[in-house]
Amino acid sequence: MAFLEQFSKDQRDLIVSIPYRAGLYVSSVDNTGGAKAGHDELDALESIIAEKGRGMFESAFVHEVMAETCTRQTDWKKWAETVDTVLEDCTKSVGIIQGKLADKDLDAYRMNVMAIGLAVAKAFREVDANSSFMDKMAMELRLWRDGALRILRREKYWDPASVLNVSASEDAALDKLSKALYPGLDAGAEDKQVNA
């Protein structure tokens, strides 16, 4: 079944642009590493998109999205011009998908976009020995938090060095990306706290 055929051309364009644009968004938030970091992150994004375009996924929908994202490389430059609206567009794409496909396909789409953003963030280490004390403390806290979450989730493999590549700005961008892909999730948590 061709999942993307269920959507209008504009909806399809939005849905397939998000994986690339989300990666660009994460890359754009931290200029600490200068041109080298930007270049490494862009190279990583292109490699990730190419690899995922050939890969297999639990969701045939995500496979179809990534294959089209990859084959539409000529649109990447145009998509890069709209990176400033990626958060609101993530929320729009989720709403569009939610009305037409199964929850497992939507969840797979969300996880795929987040995985791309995280992979881009890990592509270059912005935190180095010359970082301020506060930056180093923030990094240590992120390492501790990430490690604790992975233990709770019973994940078998964890590379703490890769977390060092994620700057505080990129971490904040990933948090915003997650909130855009899961709209209403925080509101539901706040409602539970108010009603408790």
C-alpha cells in the first residue's frame, strides 16, 4: 500500500520534508564549532538521510517517507530556507498523519525524526576543554540524566562519549523538537498535576 498517496501533494511535501528540516534545525542552533561543526553536521545529516532512505523500518510508512526524502535531494536547498518554521510544521505533520494512519506509524515517524535530530547533534563535539565551568556542569548533568534514563529503560548499550557531542543548545533544540512532535503531552502532564 502506498501510504503517501493518501495525502494531498502539499501534505506529502510537508511530511517528507520534516526529517531533513528537523536535522537542519538541530544543526543550526549551535555555532560553537564554527564552519567545521556545521560542515560535519551537514555531512552527517546527508549520510543519515541516505542510509535511512535505503533502510528498513518497522513501519512501512516511515520507510516510504525516508525513501522519498532521500530521492528528493534536489528539494533540500529549498527545504533549508524554511528551517525557521520546522517546529510548527512538525506539529502540523503530526496532525495530518494522526487523522489518516495507525498510531504505530505515527509513533515510528516521530521516533525517526527525533533519531535524525539526535544523530546530527552528536556529529560534532562543541563542548571542549575551554568550555566554561557552567557548560561543563551542564554537560555532566546531561550525562548523568541520560545514563540514568537508559538504565531505567534497560538499554544494553550506551556510549557516554556520544552524549558529550550534544551541546546545551542542541539539547534544548531536541527538547523543543520533541514537544512539537508530541503536542499536548506537556499540557496533559500539567493537567494531572493541577488535578492531583
